[in-house]
Amino acid sequence: MSAPDPVEFALSPALYGLPTRDELIKLRIWDMHYHGFFNAGIRQHEENLFYVQRIGIERMLSLDIAGSASDPLGVEMKAEDKQQIRQYLEQHSDTVSGLIPIDPSQPIESCQKIEDWIRRGPCVGIKYYGGNPGGVVCSHPDNDVIIRLAAELNAVIYIHTWSKIGGQPRRSGGDNLRGESTPMDVAQLAERFPKVTLICGHSGGDWELGVRAVRRHENVFIEFSGSDPHSGQVDFTVNEIGASRLVWGGHGPSRSYSTELSKVLDADLSDAERLQIFGGNLRRIAGNIFRQKGYKL
């Protein structure tokens, strides 16, 4: 039995007031938060392409290239797996790009990984995981050398953030993982590097606090995938910082693309603002390094 055509829908979206695939393609969606290569899973990525193509995503930026939460630098990965991923990214550079996890508790080794995978490799940015073995958050001064090198290369800088209530006494961020940054940490980093663009991932989970924490730092963009699908989240964020500082992420395949699309489609936005959020802002952030590498914008 042949695989279903991703273009075909069992029901017509237009009958339910939903955008058709052709209309989604016109939005030029770039996905800032893609987990298709988790644990070097090229097969997982290729299986997920059915859903990516179904909703017309133009480009995915994968956050798990040669690393994991327990092993951000990919020390435990086999050399042949790393080589296979590099080749895949080079061969499919028109549709998928890679961000490498780094470890802020190991700045020298992280910079070496940046040299290998970004300066001399196919990747376009770095990712801070939600925790790391050394327990170092992004606001720690050890990050400065990492940020300076990433900025020199015009790399995209994505920082997972969350604010979990807990601890004694209970407080925002008191139950975070060791090394899991909050939007407040991103704000401190942005203060030291006001000319470097930073992407604050997940809006910090608690988006009403997270957006306010970075509001005054115009070099900080908000990516809002993964948090609970509350109606009004995007309206609130646009009201606080403007549509020009939001970046869309699908969080696939572990989250629902329809949920993440709905956060924007549900919001009271102009067509121009939707185009910014779904891809225009990310193309602006990534523009320099894409042009350096000859990748399609």
C-alpha cells in the first residue's frame, strides 16, 4: 500500500474556516523549533516530512544537531553518525538547517564545536538546552566567549527558557533544572551584548512574565512554541514588544503543528504581521549567515 499524499486532506479546510495548504505556503513558514534529528534520527526526520509538507512549511531549523540534553557537545555520538548528519544537511540545505547544542559549562569545548560545525560546517546557529551537566545558565560570564564567537559568525542564537515555580521559598524559576535558563537570564545576557540578537525560547513557559522580562531589550526575540496553547498569548506579546520580535516554532514532532499554527491564526493580526511572525523575522535574523553559506532565503 502506497503512502498517502501529504497534499490531500480528508476534509476541505476551507469549509471549516481554516487555511488551505496553498494559503499556508503563501505565508512562507520557517520553523525555528524543530526536533526531527533528535538523537541523530534522520529516519525520524524523514518520517516527519509528511506532516511538514502537509502544512507547507518552507524551512526547518533543527535544534538537536550532534548533541542531546545529557550530552550537549555530542561526545558520546559516533563519528559516522555525525558525518551522516553533516552530509544530510549539506544535501538538503534548501529545506532544513541545523543549530548545534553547546554547553555553557564548557566554553572552550563549545567554541571548538562552533568552529567545526558552523565556521567549517553546514550549521547556522547554536542552542542552549533546558539544562546541562555543569548547571551553568546563559547569564553566567563563561558564556561571553561563546556569544562573541557566535556573533562573529552571524550565527542564530536560540536559548531554551522556562520559569518553573518551586523551591524554598516557592518562587518563579525555583524548580528549574540545573543550568536551565529563565527569560531573566536572557535579559542579563542581552544587557552585556546589546548588539547581538538572542532568541528567548518558549516565552519562558510563563509568557506573561517571560515577555515582560525581556521587553526592554530590543535585541531579544520571543519564540513561543511548546507552552500551553492559550488564546491571547500572541496578542499579548505583540502588544508588549511588537510583531517584529516574534518567531514561530512548530516544536515537531513532539508537539502539534496545528496548535502552534493556531496561536498565530487565532490572534488579531494583520496579514503583514502574520508574515513577519511565520517567517519574515527569522529570515531577517538568519539572513547574514545564510548569505555567507549560499543558502536560499
